[in-house]
Amino acid sequence: MKIIKLTIYTSNIKDQLEFYRDELGFDIDKYSKDSFEIIAGYSRLRFEFRENATPYHIAFHIPDRQEEVALEWLDNIVPVIGFNDDKIVDFPNWQAKSIYFYDRDKNIMEFISRRDFSKPESAIFNSGNVIGVAEIGLVTQHIKEKFKKLNLDCGLAQFDGDFERFCAIGEASGLLITINNEKKDWFPTNDKAYSSDFKLKFEHHSKTFQLNFSQNELKISEN
């Protein structure tokens, strides 16, 4: 699963633009007073204005074994969210290490470095090294129902977890992190998980899909 474009909503276009462009240094495209896109490797992350938007969890792929230099770079820009006194969180079952931080909307953002996924082209790290969008959180009390639709319509598989509290759907290249917010909060902050609307364009098995998650309903079409 390769995420081509993720569209999320924000009540703070100006603050988010300044954060991603001026602080993190992402290239910006299609800017208007109500929206903008950041170029994140092969992916686009689009922000659209919506009053009373609620937070998300989103992850970016970074190159293999660059978590240390990514942490050194990020730590000079924004506070890093640690876990058990560690700023780099190890996920041995996923062969990955992650760094977490907030953006201006209190979205829980993540840099995830997977083993044997994408070799670094440079020993130096900045936002230009981001490979693409890796994950988006999908919050629902009906995990199994959502999984069945994603599996039937797109062929996405269960990567990890269960259908009660948490299920990662997809594959290492791209995941929908599906959680039941009646039973689980977001890791590692324990922030309340909101069923925030989003739109997703992704490729899987040589097909392109458009996904719209809105008001806890999942609609999928194939391009």
C-alpha cells in the first residue's frame, strides 16, 4: 500500500503552514487561504480548512537507520514526545523505530524508520529526506466492519493487532492504524482519539483507490 495523497482538516491553516514550511522546511504546493499541500517524498499531505477540526495521528517514512540523525535534527526544532524516557521508540515486531512530536493542531506526528525499507541517500537529515506518508489513524468503534470493507474492496490485509482495540491494516509500506477509542487512546501520549474525517488516495497491487472516511463511514472507489 503506497499512500499518494492524504487530505486532513485543520482550523489553523496559517499556523500549520508556518509550522510545516518555516519550521520543518517542507516544500509547499497549491497554497490558498483555505488549503495547502506539503510535498513529502512520493506523497502529498493536504490541509483543508474546517471549523472545529479534531486531531489525527499521521506517520512519515524516513530512511532506514536514520532515526538518530532525524532525532538530532528534530530536537532542535520542536519538543520530541518520549516514551519511558526514550525519545526513540523501538518496535521490534515491526522492525522499526519511531520518533513522535506534535504539530500546531496537536496532531500526533511520527517519523518511522523501518529496516530494509529505504536506504538513505545522505548522512544528513532534514524534511527533504522524508520518503512518504506511512500511516494515518482511523478511529472507529467498528474495527472489524472497516477491515472487512478494506479487505474486500482493496485487498488490504491485517498487518497487526485485533478487531477489539487496535488493528494495523495494510503493509509495511502503508498502514491504516485503526483503533477503537472506547477502549484505547493514542500511543504514546494517551491523547483521546477522535474519529477525524480524512481522504486518502493510495496504490495497492497495481490499482489506485480513493478512500473517504467521514462521520465514521468508509467509502472506497477504484480509479
